[in-house]
Amino acid sequence: MLDPIIEWIGRIWRALLASARALVKIVTSPFTATYSLFQRSGLIIRVLIGALLVPLFLAYAVFAWHALWIRDFDLDYPKRFKMADQMRPADEQVAVEGGQETTKTCGRSNVVDVTADLIDFNINRNKWMSSHPLYKAGIFWMVEWDETWFFDNKAAFQRGVHQAASRTSIELADALGRARGTSQIDYDLKVAKGYIQFDQFTWYFNVFDRQPFGPTTRTQTYYRGALDALYDYNARLDDCKATFDARADNLLQFLDRIAKDIGSTSAAIKDRAEGYNSGWFDTRADDIFMYAKGQLYAYYGILQAVRADFPEVVKNRALADIWDRMDEHLRRAIELDPMIISNGREDGWFMPTHLTTIGFYILRARSNLVEIRSVLDR
């Protein structure tokens, strides 16, 4: 009775060993070829080879140092903004007494603060990986990192964070930062919207991708421009020189956009989970999983900021309980942290299905968003 099971486990083990040997052969082939050339060469050629390889190996070491983990990852990062102490519409004027004079000041937008912090998290507190030349080069220009289990998780996570920040910047420019959508678009939000949508893969000099060959402005420069524009907008908002339209219909539209955004991610997860059931051998599963995790990590803070910027709407429509459940579902998804991301069958007993698990929490959070939208639409 046990023979078929033992034989099946043996086949799995042999397949693992064969895959490992093939991967090691691919990775080490440049080293073995270089070592063979080094042995056959004279002193001058050896010195030249060393002068070329040492900087390359150091560059790959620095690349690995940045790619292996996400700096400043903190599930409780929304607490840094003390939103509970600022539960009033973002541009609501309040009187501030100073000496014998009373001046007017307005509230900053928590949504803008969190979005700016996420951009800063992506490009300043972490190295932006997608435009890094060694990330674009892959394994010695032979295999893209996205096709492996290595060095691509951080890049995928950052892209997910960026997608949420980009979506939010667009909504700020098109709706939230304008009076009933009929006023002129705010200049700083227009700049932020334009810069944040710049290509994610551009370095100082294009040699690896489809862009025109030659020097250019790298991705991080544009994203820092968007970051500065968001800071400037919020400073003007604090001085009552900008608009933040905290109406119920704006909230409805924003939540609808977020629901569609994570719904698109859920559809990508569904397609991958149904089309590929290779478990730990699916080298694309980790990219989709980490992209979704990054996107949810960003929306976890943004949605708490939205709640703080629309306190009257949340209170008048009794949305607090639904919002709490949505926050919990987002947090549960972000807490998923498997050592090896697997895309197994839903009814499998040997290899887990992490894609389906995170997809389940995405759908629950999305259903909460749709429920909030339905309440606002009544």
C-alpha cells in the first residue's frame, strides 16, 4: 500500500535534485568558464581578468545586500501618523490663538502623508530594485531574476506598493484635490500624478531594455519629484491655500477605484493559481504573491488615512464596523510570510497554495470595500 506513495515521493525528490543541479549549472557556468580561461592564461591576462571580475563580484554583493530583504517594513506603520488625533476633514479651518491674534489653520491630509511616506519607503529607505542594472541584467544576462526564486521578491513588493501610491496620487489630482471636480487641477497634485506614472525600469543609461539606447533620467528621480510635490501640496493645505474635497461621493469613487485595483490583482492570482499547479517549482508565484502583499501593505495605511480624512462621512453612515473588518482582512493578508512561496493545488496535501490563501483575504477585503460603497451609494 505504501509503495506507490514512496515511489511518488522518490520522483518528487529526484525532480528536486535535477532542478537544483540544472540551476547550479546555469549559475556556475560563467564562473567555471572564467576559471578555465584564468588557468590557461599568462600573468597579464590574469591581472586583466581580476581587474574586470573583482568590481563585478563586489557589485553583485551590494546588489544582493539590497535585494534580500525589505528595510523598515512595519505592519503598524499607520500608527506613526497619529490619525486618531486628527479625525477631522483635511481642509477644515480651525482657529489658533497666538498672543493677541487669532489665525486660521487647516488640517493636513492623512492620505497625502501616507502616500508620500510610501513613496519615501520605496525609493529612499530602500533601494528601488526594478531599475537596478544588475536586476535588469538577471543572472549574467542569461536568466531574468523574475524567472527564478531569488532576488525578485523585493522588486515585486515595491511594485505593489507603487501601484497603490500611483492609484492614490491619480485620485488626489482628479477628484480629492479639486472642488467638486470642476475647479482647476491643483498644480502640485498634477506634477505628482505625472511623475509617479513614470516607467519603473529606467536607469541612468539604457542598455538592457526596449527604451532608446543612451543616458536618461532614472526612475527614482521622477518618483522623488512626485514625493516633493505631495509635500508641497500638504504644506499649502495646512495653510488653507489648497483644497481637499472630503465629500461622500468622492469617498465612494475613491473606494471604488481601490476595489477595482485589488480586484485586478485578485484576477491575476486566480489565473496563475488555476493555470499552474507546480507548487514550489512555480518561479512566478512569488512575484504575484509579493506584488499583492506590497499593494495590500500600501492600501492598509492609505485606507486608514482615508477613514481619518472623511470622519464625518464614516460616522454619519455608520461605517466603523465594516471598516474595522476590512482593516483586519488586509492585515491578515500582509502577515502571510511563507519561507518558500508555493502554488499548489487547492486540494493538495503535500505542497500548499499560498496564492489562493492571499487571494482569499483580498476577496474578503474587496467585499468589505464593495459593502462600504453600497452604503455610501444609498
